[in-house]
Amino acid sequence: MASARTRRVAAFVGGGAVIAMIGFTAGCASDSETPEETTPTTTTTTTTPPPVSPTEKAPDPDGPNIFTPPVQAPQNTVNPGRDDYGQ
């Protein structure tokens, strides 16, 4: 019998928790209407901007790339008079 009573109490407490969560969710919801904003009517005049001056042309695609540094071969690190073991 204690088992049935424990189950009923647990179900009652769980149901109360669910109802409390629903109440908190409904209470914290922001469904209120926002007031309408009135926008003042204004007239604007637009002017055309002056023509854009041409920019510099891009580098020649067939020519050297001016943004890449020149390639240099690595220096020789082995003495020609010695073998691989330094003798």
C-alpha cells in the first residue's frame, strides 16, 4: 500500500510542477501589442553624385606579378670536398 500512495504523491507533485511551469511560461510571455509608431512625412530631394574618376588599371596578366617576391635558389649546404658524413 505504501507503494500506491507514493505513486499518487509523486504524480500529484509532478502534475503541480507541470502546471507551475505552464503558469511561469504564460506569465513571462510578451504577447502585448507594441504601440504603433507614427512616422512624420518629410520630403527629400536627391542629387546625382559627380561621375566617378577611373581607377588605375590592373597589372598585365601576361607580365610579371608585382606582388610576388623574386625567387632565389637555396644556398649549397654541403662542402664539395667532403662526403655525406663530413669526412
